[in-house]
Amino acid sequence: MDKIFLRELEIEAVIGIWAWERRIRQRVSISLEMAADIRAAAATDQIEDTLNYKAVAKRITDFVSNSSFQLVETLAERVAEIVVTEFSVASVRLTLNKTGAIRGARDVGIEIERTPADYRD
């Protein structure tokens, strides 16, 4: 399976468990590796035949910037669900970093992998 990636999409969001975090917006960085078969797009050279990463980035940016979660785990899960269910990818590996969350560390975050089977009832 081919991979289409989007690295270090930086978005401001309300994220955190502390009262002061609920009053401000913090930067999160999201990277995606999305499994998709690109052969049709390579053959036709048409955007309609591939995963439109600009549309993915816009959808995620809109969602995250309007979200308000306590945990990065919840935010990561919701973003992965959007990518898998709305963009019909075979799988997604998502890394979410909350830069500056721990003094002395460059960043802290989470990495998850999901497939459509993870979102079936």
C-alpha cells in the first residue's frame, strides 16, 4: 500500500487538564501517514483519483482549532476517526505533539494507528 503523508501541521487548540490551559490556546503539531493506492492517480494525473491532502489538512485544521479536549489522546483519536471515515483511507498513522508541555522536553505527544475496522459499530 502506498503512503501519502502530511507532516507537522501546526494548529492552535484548547487542550489540557489544568484550569489555565482551558483559558488559552496552545500549539499542537499533527503528522499523518495515510495508506492509499495512488496508481489510478498516477495513471490519470487527476486530483479526483487520489487523496487530496489539502482537503485533509483543511478539515483537520477546522476541527482541531474549534475543539476543546482535555487529553491529547482524545484529540488524536477524533482526528484519526475523521481521516479514516471521511477520507476513506485504508489506515492512518497519526502523531500528535504538544510542544512545550513538559519543561526541559522539546515536545510530548502520542502516536496511534487506525483502520476502518476500528470505527465499525
